[in-house]
Amino acid sequence: MRMLILALALSPAMAIAECPAPPDVRSEMLNLIARSQAAKTYTDGRRASAAMWEVWLRAPDAAAQEVLDAGLRRRDSYDFAGALAEFDRLADYCPAYAEGFNQRAYIHFLQEDYEAALVDLDIALGLQPLHIAAQSGRALTLMNLGRIDEARAQLLEAVENNPWLSEAALLAEGAPLGPKGRDI
């Protein structure tokens, strides 16, 4: 009975296979970071950002891709409990794949469980230090936890890697992560 429940919980491919190690995408990400930093127009900057997402959303195998896509569909339809279950499955099946943890962190963030989001973001960044979306997500999470100096530092790193992030507006003067006020 227990094996039947396990088999039903996993896709057929996941029930009999182990997740392969994610490919090393460091050089691909460094090229995309350089492309975003060199972009002269908003359109070119956003193209580089979209290409980064294509890399992060490339799962290690077809079974992991199926679960990731199912979680994204559930997230997009506001089924956060269902999305969380899918991302839990993905993290269990592919514990070396950063995007499973990044997406699970996003669900926690949307549910205002910032401590849980921070744990998953730290795992994602430990696995994929150049995951700029996880960097900016971590900054937003730290901001919501009231850890403003850490949030500012994290967002500055993310924006240095991709100056076209919409979150960069949070660093403007008078914004929540903007420069500290000056004494008179």
C-alpha cells in the first residue's frame, strides 16, 4: 500500500528514476549578465532578463520539467497550496536544482511566510549563486522582515548583475531600500 501511495504521488518517470545533476550554467549566466549590463535600451535589457529565466526554468530532466511546469500553472492560477505541493515534489526529486527552491520561496513569500521563503532562497543561492531572481527575491524577503541593510546590500548585488530589474526602483532616494537619510 505504501509503495502504491508513493507511486501515485510521483510521476511514473520520477518513481523509477533519480534526478540528474543540473547542468553547469555558470558561463551561460555570466554571458547573460554581461549582456544585461551592456544593454543600452529597456528592450535589450528585458531580452537579457527573459533569457536568464529560460536558463533557470530549464529543469534537469523531463520528469522535473513536468513538475515545475505543473507548479507554475498552479501558481499562475492562484492555487498556492497546489503549487507548493508541486514545488515540494520538485525539491525532493531534484535537491540540486535551484529553481525548485526559488519557486517554493516565491509561494512562501506570496503567503507572507517570509522566514520559510528566506530558507528556500538561501538554498537556491547556495546551489546557483548567479540566480538573480533569487537574489532580488531574497532582498524583498529581507525587506519584509525589516532587515533593511541586508535587503539593500542584496538588492544592490542583484541590480549590479542585472540593472534592468524592476526592483531597482526600491533603491531610489526615498524608496524603502534607498540611501539612508543624511544628518543635518
